Amino acid sequence: MRQVFQFCLLSMGIILVVSGCSFLPIDRIAVSYGLGGAITGVAVTFTANAPMPDHVLQYLWYFGDGSQGAGNPSTHTFSSPGTFTVQVNIALDDDSLITFTTTITIGSAFTGTLYWTNSGDDTIRSCPIGGSPCTSTIIADNATSGVNSPLSLQVAGSTLYWTNSGDTTIRSCPIGGSPCASTVLADNATSVVGGPHGLQVVGTTLYWTNESDQTIRSCDSSGSLPCTSTIIADNATSGVIHSSGLQVLGNALYWSNNGSNTIRGCDISGSLPCSSTIIADNATSGVVQSSGPQVVGSTLYWSNVAGNMIRSCDISGALPCTSATIADNATSGADFPQSIQVGGSTLYWVNEFSATIHSCDISGSLPCTSTIIADNASSGVSFPSDLFIAP
């Protein structure tokens, strides 16, 4: 008579159920990934640790996406993201059957181009995003492009924009296969650029934060250059205090304040400088020396440089918002995280101290487990402060 033994262990995502005449030692399915982690297009290896391996006749695998496999270990590549229940049926020589199950979450494959600023060697670099540290190209440097202690950047089409803290300028150049020749769009004398951190380009309008006079400014870069700026947010009216990052969404301006551990927002379609609202703070939201921010839908994301973590919260309800940690040091490898970017369910950030750029899937268990997509040895990352992901 055929006896069926089913084993699934609660820890490690496996559940124990035993039926039949005797108990067998509890074991588990070991899971390992190729370069890139648990994402589509990357091979995942499953190994069943059978309680009586010398008595095993056959391993049959069901990967939860309609595919099957045999043998031990067994390797499978998922073509679609999602959470899948993986099952292995282990046939023993006494005509009994053991079944182990586990779940695995597969994220979307890495796509697009990564750009970042290097303060360590005064370069801006790019590389295709993959599952392992990439090999980069220098697209802007000091000698040809005038890169001088770069802090922020943005790519719009085939044009690169960045801020220089070394000579207090904002520059742009066409992206090519070698360091580009840049144009000064804004400077200190004409545009009042001073300690520029955050940068965003919307059409022909530049927005940036000024450390020197605690303002956020904008100007039209389609006319005479360097451009003449307008103060859209300041300290007295708007509460700008040592701002380190900004985002413009339509008529909404968001920025982070290192001086008050707050993230604020205001409407820039009316009277300027604008009057702001605190959307995240230290007491309620856990903002500590923040960088960012980024708003996607009704979700606010930011990095806490001092706490080595990245947080998010829903800003559609009560403010200041209550946040959750989506990446940390212990699980995610956040190490003095600076700039962040969220695309779909993927979070990207730069680590200044470890000179690495990381990504992780934030649709599953949090804090997320990250993959290093750029580092110093392979990619030339050196004191990075900002990144930009282009499709």
C-alpha cells in the first residue's frame, strides 16, 4: 500500500504536515539565485534536503507557473514576476512519497540605463542596469565637461543636466560616448546658485535648492544664459532649512529639510514664495537627515542618511504621515544612503560610504533584500551623491 508523508516547515516559509505511520526528520527546500537575485530571466536553483536521501528514487518539481522539473537540485527560470508556490514530490524506495513546498517572490528584470554623479573623481557615469555591478562609461568629466564636485543630476532625452557645488553652476550637455562639452545654464552671479543640491528639469525650467541662502529657485533655460532665477520657496515664508532634495509634480513642490528633519510641500502656482505644509517629520514619520524625496501617486519615499534606512508613507491621509521602513542596513545594505529613485516596484539608491548603488523589489517582504548594480571595483563608483534611472 502506498503511504504519503507531507512535510512543510513553518520557518523558512515551509509548513509541516505529517500523515502516515511514522515521523521523519523535518527538513527544507534550499533556494539560491544567479546574478541579479530573484528576478525574471535569472536562474533559480532549488535543492530538496530529503530526510533519507539514500532511499530516494525520484524528485519531481512543480514551480507554480505551470512548469515542471526533475532531479535534485533542479533549476528554473521564471518568465513573469509574482509569488509562486514551489512543490517537490520525493518518491522513496518503500513506495512512500514526501512533499515539500515553499514560496518564492520573483521581481521584474532590471532594465534601463543608470546614471550617477561621482564627487570622488569629478565624473558623471552611466551603464546599462543588470543583475551584477556594471561596467560604466564616463559621459562627463572635469577637463572636458567642467564637472566640479557634482551633487545632483537629471537626464531628459539625450541631454544631461547637473549641479556643481565646486563652482556653483548648473550645466548641461548632449550625452555621447565620450565626455561632453557643457553649457552653463545657471551660475552664482546671474542666477544666484549657491550650494546647489536638488535639481529637477521640467521642460525648459530648472528647479534647484540653495544651501547658501535657504531658498528653492527656478528659471527658464530657453532664453539668455546664465538664466535669471525666481525664488519659489524660502525660509521665512516656506520653511526651507538646509534643503537637500526636491521634486516638482505639476504645481506641487516637495523638498526635504535637513535643518528641521521635515519633508514639506507647497503649491507653486500661486503667490511666491509659497506657504508650505509639513507632510513628514521626525516625531511621527521618523525623518532624520533625509535625502530625496520622491512622490509616486500618494506615496512619499525618502532616505534617512543618519539612520541608514529608506522609508515611505501614504500622504493622502493625516499629516505628518506615519512611515514604514522599506530598506535598512542589516537586510538591505543601506549605508549612508543619498539619492533614491522608485520605478514600478523597484527601489534604487546610492550608498556614499560603501561606494555602491543598490536596487531591490519593494513589492514583497520589507525591509527588502538588495542587489548591487554598481560598485567601485567594476563600475568606478566614487563618493556618489545622486542617481537617475532612464528607461
